[in-house]
Amino acid sequence: MQKIKNIVAALPEPETIDVEALQQDISRGVIDMICVLGPTASGKTRYAVELAHRLAPAASCEIISADSRQVYKGMDIGTGKDLEEYGSLPYHLIDIAEPGTQYNVYRFQQDFRAAYHDIRSRGAFPILCGGTGLYISAVTSEYNFKERKPLSQEGAEADIRTFFIGTLVSREVRNSRIDARLDARLQQGMIQEIKGLLDRGIPADTLISYGLEYKFVTLYLLGQIDYDAMREHLAIAIHQFAKRQMTWFRGMERSGICIHWTNVNQ
């Protein structure tokens, strides 16, 4: 029997982002927003913050988070909010929902529009940053998830002209960062954070539905798996999640969106 080879898709070719050209495009009104996207552990937030500072004084930037779990209050370590990375830079759509509720892409569209128009009304410039591909597509492609049709069919506002930047790291580096970050978060109190959510009365099934850290740590706290199994299964799940993120972003490219991939050093 012929063996089936595991073919690994090639990574995108990296390029150097011309910040001066971006400054000019922002000043001339050529672009309305920058989107920094990439898989988990690729350095998105740090890059977005650094880019925001480099774009000054041509643009006073603010970050809009595109992360489906960082919207929840009290879910800090498990979602990797790392709020200290923002410094004095304003950020939006973090800590806007109560844990235990079910936030969704339709709500994100509404919250994004409010944040976007608030930022622009004050003369500032938005940088959308995150790894939740569905959320990014929902607001940059102007898709109506309530009626399942493009908003352009309703005579809605024109699409936001977005310049997409992808943070690129090799699979080996990405997986190494995922493992190191997971161990660090376990040491920082991620298990205690999730236990605290359970103690507050948030149902275990709800936490499990949030996936990844919240799924496997909850299973550990319920006694359904031991610590070593939790650590191993969680690491594998995050690796697979990062791969799915890249698949989504490459799909965006196949749909006609130009993503400028750049190497990010951390």
C-alpha cells in the first residue's frame, strides 16, 4: 500500500513593512484602518503596539482587539491579555462581557462599529489586532451574520479600507513559544484563575465551551484528567489551534485579501 505523505503548506513570503509609506497613506486618507493578524504566539499585540508608536505623529493610534475570549472580564491569564504590553496606548473590546455569558460574532460586529466610529470621530486611527479570523472577516468584509448576506446588499456604509499585516514565525518557533507560554501561565496562576470562575458559580460546561485553556483546566479541576494529561492535551490543542488560524488567514488571501506578512522578532 502506498504511503500518504503529510504535506505541509509553505509559509508566506515575508516582506518589510514600509512604515513611512503607511504614514503617508494614513495622512492622505488612502486607508481607514490597519489590521494586525496572525496565529497565537506570533507576537501580534507587541507588534501592533510598536507599530502604533512608529506611526506617530502622523497618526494617533488606538487598538481594537479581535479576540473572541479576551472580551470576558476575569479571564486574564488563560486568554493571554498581557495588558501591560499596551502601556499608555488606548485599547478597546477587552473586558466588555461577563464570564459565563456567550459572546458572539454578531455582537462583535456591533461593538466593533461603535469603537471604530468613536476612534475616528476623535481624529485617531484604529489598529485592529487579533487572531480570531471569523471576527476579523466579519468586520473587514462587512458581512451581515444576522441575515447571512453582505451588508453592501442593504446599502450599508462602504467597506473599511484596511491594510492587513500578518505576523509571521516558523512553525518550530511558534510551537516552542506556545509551550513556553503555557508553562509560564500555569506558573502564573491560570489554574487558580479558572478555579475562581468555578467558585463564582460559572457552570463547568460553559467554561469548557470556551475551549483550550478553559476546557482542559476545567476537566483537570473536575478530576476527569490528571495534571500531566491536562498539560499535554492542552499543548497539542493550542498547536492545532494555531494551525487552524493560519489556514483561515491563507483562506482570506485566496478570497482576494492581500496580507503583508512580516517577520516579528521577540
